[in-house]
Amino acid sequence: MNQMKCPACGSESFYTKDPEDQYNIFDFDLKEGKIIFKVEDTDSTPPDVVEETETFCKRCAWHDKFKMLKQVS
């Protein structure tokens, strides 16, 4: 599967906000095109990340829809 990276800086580390609580964020990495959440709070369930999910890079100021991540083969 293709790797996905930040189009601005090439990072594979991102986060998304909980649709129910914008102050609750979920960190994740993209490894071989798969989303790997870093769940620290075991009481919280990460949201589904789909093409329209607002995604934020952890390394730079880039953010956009998940579908805009650069496909790198």
C-alpha cells in the first residue's frame, strides 16, 4: 500500500479533533497507509477517519481533509 505523508513537510504524524468535543484530540501516525492511533485515554474511542475528516499535521501548520494527504509510492 502507498505511504501517505503531509504535503507540506512530509511528516507521517497527525491528529484529528473529536467531532463531539473539539478540545479532545486524537494523535495518529500513518504507517504503510494505515492509521495507527496513539490512544492515551483508554476511556475514549478514536473517531473514524474518512476522506472528509479534518486532519492536522503535528509537525507543521498544514491542515485539510484527510483525502488531501499526499500519496507517495
